[in-house]
Amino acid sequence: MKKLKKALIIVAIIIAIPLLVILINNLTGLYYNSKYSDVDKGTSSENYTFKKLAIPGIIEYHFDDTAAAVVDINDTIPKEGNDGHLYYDPAQKKIIVETENYVTNPESSIDDKVREYYSIDRNGGINKIDSLPKELLSVKNQLVPFQKWNDDSQVIYMRHFTKQNFHMPSLNPFHGMGNPTGGRPTYYWDGPAYYDVKFNGELLKVKIPCQSGALLFTSDYEYDTGLYYYLLPELDIAFLVYSKTYEPDAVYMIKHK
């Protein structure tokens, strides 16, 4: 009887510890929730604003000059081989994005795919243009594949991630097997991540949906943030791109008030 009681106590402790960790994690999230703005609502610091841009269509992710040449020899080749979402036109001092849109074809049951181009000025003004300018630079993403999200010296610091929604299928060891594409990586948790976005010595605090590939304690490489960060200090602006799983990417601009 004593052995059974001891075993039950051990089992209770084993169950209680993870639940306590998750409870503390969620209580910490409640603390930060009121201090960080929803990314789509925007935010501001002393001298800068952070706002979502309404760019029509689906933002294209372009690859370096070698990849671009393989995909389409008629494309304008950027001078710098940076993968990313943004081009920079140094002549006009504007950002250029390439998008795809779908328009109804009355003669077909399938919509036509149309490629479009938009320029963005330093004030956030968006204008459609006919084609990519001849002289472009590809803007470098400041975030690396194994970004140190928990390092507060980085350009974007994840202050906290709330383990909000648990994926039960992730416990299945055969999850994703049989999928011809190999399936997606397994993530145990969905929830908001609270970020300090740094620009010119100021912090812009936003919360953005995120995923974690760890049951309890998450290392930097186990987060799926979907974030890209582009700096253009010569124009005193920056852009954050949030690449969503099943929706078009969202583009946010940081500019001077």
C-alpha cells in the first residue's frame, strides 16, 4: 500500500510540474498582453510608427540573382544577391515589391494570374508601376535561419511566447507520414509571441502569432516565427514581413512620425 501511495505521489508530481510550467507561462503572457499591441493594429514609439501596409495581391519572395536568372531570363537582375521580399530603387529612393493577383477570366473557369509591381515611398505612399526599374538592389533580410530570438541584443527580441493552443496530432509519431510533400514540421504549440522590434535606438512592441516545436522549454531554433526584417537607414525606414502559413504575407512599415 505504501509503495502504491508513493508511486501515485511520483506520478502526481510528474504531471503537476509541466502543468505548473504552462500555468506560469500563461500568467506571464497575461502580463505582457496589455503592454504589446496586436501587429495588425500597429504601434508607435517616441519618434516612429509601426503600421500595416495595404498592398494589393500576394507579395512575392524573390531569390538571388542566380535563381532569378534561372526562373525568368527577362526579369531585372538585382545587383546584390540577397533573397527577400523587397527591392530598392536608388534612383527614385523607393521600395519596390512584386505581387501576384488573380483576375476573373469570362472565357474560362480559371482565374488568370497577373504579376504586378508597386512602389513604396518613405512616407508609406503606395503606387502601382508598369514594370521593375532597370537598376535595383535587393534589400537584405536582417534575420538569419537560426535567429537568436531570446537574445535581447538582437534587432528583434522575443520577450515571451505564450503556449496557448496545443496540437494533439503532434503527439502522433506517424503524424505527416504518407504525405507526398513530406508534410510540415511538427509544432506543439500556437500562441502569441511578444517582440521588441528595434529601430534607431527605439523599441516598437508588437505581438504576433507564432509556433513552438518544443513541449515545454523552447530553444531559439524551435520557433516558427515567419518574420523577415529589412532596414533602410538611408531613408530612415524599415519593414517587417510576416509570412503566414495559409494566408498572403503581411508587410508592416516603420517610419518617422
